[in-house]
Amino acid sequence: NAGVTQTPKFQVLKTGQSMTLQCAQDMNHNSMYWYRQDPGMGLRLIYYSASEGTTDKGEVPNGYNVSRLNKREFSLRLESAAPSQTSVYFCASRSDPPPSTDTQYFGPGTRLTVL
Amino acid sequence: GENVEQHPSTLSVQEGDSAVIKCTYSDSASNYFPWYKQELGKGPQLIIDIRSNVGEKKDQRIAVTLNKTAKHFSLHITETQPEDSAVYFCAASGRGSTLGRLYFGRGTQLTVWP
């Protein structure tokens, strides 16, 4: 099992460009998450999906859109990138139902720089 | 939503010494508290977790304690080694409308000097 995979690993964008970050998991998990990590700020939730076909906003959703393509894949899109979106982005997944399966498993991250 | 505070933000110890990282949470309904270790350039990895019906849990050199009354929990690493150097995050689970979410502390950079 590869667990949670993310592509690309690194990306540099210019202000105003768009891009999609890809995430896939092979653990048959129902829930998937997108976080951003900034120095001294910990991990902040952008969006999450409790099941295929559903998405919900987290703490910092502005400037992002998500798509739960199927049970395996959850993508994050930046329509018009801004320098404030320079960050490391992590995808995570969790099996259901809680509370016995609260554990989230993280991917290796995408390091995004917006110039 | 839940608010998790983590201290200290940086911690330096000599190899072989113990390290303690402390977290507090605000929502008394939270009942799951994981700790993650993040090595440089990698994603966070779960190292230990505890549920609210347990006061302490150990796994070799790592232990976590939970005080529900005071709403705080701690990570204890004994006999530290250089490979323990990393950023450690605590988290608390959401409940009710935020069920399935985790709320993270800001992290502690642990450095173990040989």
C-alpha cells in the first residue's frame, strides 16, 4: 500500500496562475482532508470530504476549491494564486466511522511557492 | 470550534535526557488526542494517541498522559536520541458538528544534541 500520495511535490506559480493539487489514497478510507502548513501556525484545515460527493469548509477555505472525484481522489484547486497561498499543503485520509477511527494519515506534502 | 495550545515552541535537550511537550484544549467534549512527528521535508506521522477513557499510554520510550479535568495532555520522550529531532504536533478531536476533524497545536521543534 502506498498510503496517501500527493502530486506534485514542488510547484512554483506566478500570481494569478491556477493549478490543481492532486491527492489519492489506497486505504479505502471515506474521509479526506486538505491542510496547509505555515511556519509557527501548525496545520490548518482548508476543506474536507466526509464521503464521496460531499465537501465542507474548514478554517481557511478562501481562495480554494475542492473536488472529491471518487472515493480514492480528492483534489485542491487554486483558481488565481496569490503570494499568501505560498505554503506546504498536506492531504490526509481517515477511515470511518468515528470515534474508533479518528486517526488521520498524511501524505508527503506539496511545497507551493507563489511569486 | 476546538482551540489547542502547545508549549514550548522549541525544545533542546542533550541525548539521553527526557523531553516533555504540553498541550491544552478548550472543548471538554473532545475525546481523542493524537501526537504526530514530522521530520524535515516529510508529512506528519502518528506516533501515539490516547482516548479520554484512559489516563496514560506508553509505547517504548514514548508516553502520553491526559488530565481531562484540567483539559491538558502531554508527550513524554525518555532517553532521547538524535533521531528524535523533529517537529511534534498535538491535536484534539472535534465533536458534534465538527466530528471527524482534528484541531492541531502549532508544533514543537525538538532538537536532541549528541
